[in-house]
Amino acid sequence: MIMATVRARPASARKTRYASATRDDLVRSAVALFTTHGYAGTSLDVIAARARVTKGALYHHFRDKQDLFEAAFSAVEKKVYAKLKKVLATSENLWVKAGLVVREYLQSCLDPAYQRIVIHEGPVVMGWQRWRDAQEGLSFGVIRDAIADLRAAGGLSGLPVEVTARLVCGALSTAATMIANSPDPKRVSEETEDAVVRLLGLVRAGAEAQGLR
Amino acid sequence: MIMATVRARPASARKTRYASATRDDLVRSAVALFTTHGYAGTSLDVIAARARVTKGALYHHFRDKQDLFEAAFSAVEKKVYAKLKKVLATSENLWVKAGLVVREYLQSCLDPAYQRIVIHEGPVVMGWQRWRDAQEGLSFGVIRDAIADLRAAGGLSGLPVEVTARLVCGALSTAATMIANSPDPKRVSEETEDAVVRLLGLVRAGAEAQGLR
DNA sequence: GAAACGAACATACCACGGGTATGGTGCGGC
DNA sequence: GCCGCACCATACCCGTGGTATGTTCGTTTC
């Protein structure tokens, strides 16, 4: 029984020392499957199969299913973070910049992966505390900083920054969910942006009127 | 082998024809366990045991685990709905009433059961669409109506009601989650209410300033 | 009034999926 | 050249959702 080297690997046997590549494959596979079928609806065997490995490899790189989920979470979050950071680099008027960040974040929230993994299943799978901490230095940090700038510039007298940022994020993610699940995303999207811009305008008008008095 | 009537029932054998009571027991048990251990972390056997029955009884009253979850969801939602309805019955100034509703909803969101079952796990377990529909006639309906009144009264020029209501709910539920998971709920709660009231004030000021022009 | 019927459960069993224990293989270090 | 470890596959265990079937007892029907 010689049969040479053709072991019954999941196909296209990877040689060796490609550990990080394997890890990335697993994360990509997890992101795709968690996005379409959810955390509970995706088995580890299927994730591993899509990455052309077995559960053994998976458990070599990750402690458990939750650990893999967190890796997928981070991967998705980092992309959005990069986009927001780029928008924030433009040096316009603070209020204008706030509008841009809001617009960009709304757009990011439309990504199915971000929506399901980060917004919806994140707090359930990871637990809210851990979910919050994981976002601290990423997309949420950007939004919080924007609001802090706004406050420092004089508007928003005495508004607690952290809390307000959370409120804004909550509202926006809800909005994005609404858009994504709408039968007519185009229309709802415009309506939502309109509403957000209007509200932002009202707050600005209120802040200025109050500031003048 | 006579042994009389003493069957090995899960203790305290219920006679018969107490079907609705059994159902309620199961729902109460589910609410309690889902609240503390989450949907995935709670087995049907444990739920049944707490209700002093077996899985057989559970599957007689509910199609599957998800069906039981929805029953628990409805039970929790109805309580909050009743409270909101009561607050809305007071006939004060519309803006004052809006403030009261916001305050009451925030308070309701602090209930661990409402927080975990309705806000967090609801959309994940039931799917967002179904979750949205299930809330339509309950707590969300109350908030949407309040905003509709506000708009009809002249303020909030041309704001889309449905969308705005979703934004408000999203922000408030996020706020409540933040409060509940804070190491110092008392302080964060006050801070949050302060922020919400301030923002509401800003919007009102903006609306009035804009309305005067 | 007893036989038939069905609601309201209990019991026994299966399949699937997360997790573990163990085995194998090739590369780097000495 | 052999040792050890990273890297991964295979085999297995067990908790859990779901199903199929059995059992009891009140209600109905003739």
C-alpha cells in the first residue's frame, strides 16, 4: 500500500508553514458564513470545509467558536475604521465634518457583514461589555472623538461626550438596519439621511440659538 | 405491579385540564432563564424542569424553541406597552409628554428581561423583519404615535415619522443598555437622562427658532 | 354507562454540532 | 540524524433540539 503522497486532504493540500494564510482563510470563511447564516446557523465543520481544512486546524488557531467569531468581528471592524479615519482627515468645518462622518458610517452599516456580525450578533455572542470594549479603539472611537471636537468648539453646552456618542451610534446602526431590511432600500436610505441631516440641523440651530442668548 | 397512582411525575403532579396554567408556567420559566442565561445558553430541558414538566409538555404547547422565545418576547413586551400607554394618557403639553414617554421607556429598558429578550436577542433569534413586525403594535407603536403628534402640532417640519421613531428607539435602547452594563448605573443613568433631555431641548429650540423664521 | 376519542402530558430515541483527545507529518534547530 | 514542535487530520464523546410513541384521564356519544 504505497499510494505515494496523495493523502485524502480536503483537496489542494497546503504544503506547510502557511499557518497565517490558513488562519486568514478561516477568518474569511467565518465572515462570509456568519454574515449569511448567522452565528448559530453556521457549523464549524462548514467553516473549516470552506477554508479547505478540517476542524482540527480551526481548533489549532482558535480557542473555540466564540474566539473565531471575535476574529471575524475584528476583521470587519477594521475596514470600517479605516474608512472613517480617512473621512475625518479632511479639514472642513466641524459641523460639515460631523455630517460626513455620519454619512460614511451609515454607508458602512449597509455592509451586510458589518450589520450582522458587528451590530446585531456582536453583543449577543460576545456579551455587551466585551463588545463595547472591542469597539472602543475602532469605529466608535472615531465618532466619539468627532463629538468631543464639536463640544470643545463651543456648541453642545455641557453634553456628556461618551453618552452622546453612544446615543448617536445606536440611532445610526438602527437606521442602517432599517435601510438594509427595507423592501425599497433606495427610498428609505434617502429618507433616513434626510431625517438625520434635519435632526442634526435642528440640534445645530438649537445650539446656536442657545449660544447667542 | 400495582403501585397505585404515584407515578414518577416531576413532583407535585398537576391534575389535568390546567393546560393554560402549564403554558404560562413555561413562558414564565423561559423569560427568567432567557434573561439570565440567554437564548443559546438555555436548554429546553431546564426550562421544562423549572416549570415542573418535561419537554413533552413544552412541545405540546409550542412548535419549537423559537416559538417559545416569541411567546416570552410577547409577554415581556406587553408589560412595557401597558406602562407606556398609561403615561401617554396624561394630557399635558406635547413636548412635556414626549419627555415623559422617553423617561418611561428608558426606565422600562432597564428591566433585564426587556433588555436581553426584546432588545438584544430579539432581532437575532426572530430575525429583524419579524422582530420589527412584532413590535409594531406594541411599545414602538406608542413612541411612533407620540412623534406623529409632535409633527402634526407643527414642530419637526417635514420629518419622516416612521424613520425618526426608529432612530429614537435605537438611541434609547442603546442608552439603556449602557446604563445597565455600567459599573455605576446611578451616575450613568442621570448622565444619560440629562443628555437626552438636553438633546430634546436643543431640537425643540431649533424647531421653534426655525418655525419663527 | 361504557366505549371511543382526543387533549395533555411523559418517555425513549435519533441526529447534529461543539468540543476534546489523539495521531501523523514535515520543518527548523542542534 | 534525531528531536521537538508547529501544524493539521481523525476519531470520539456528550449535550441539546427535535421526533415518535406511549400513557392517562376527562369528555363525548350512542
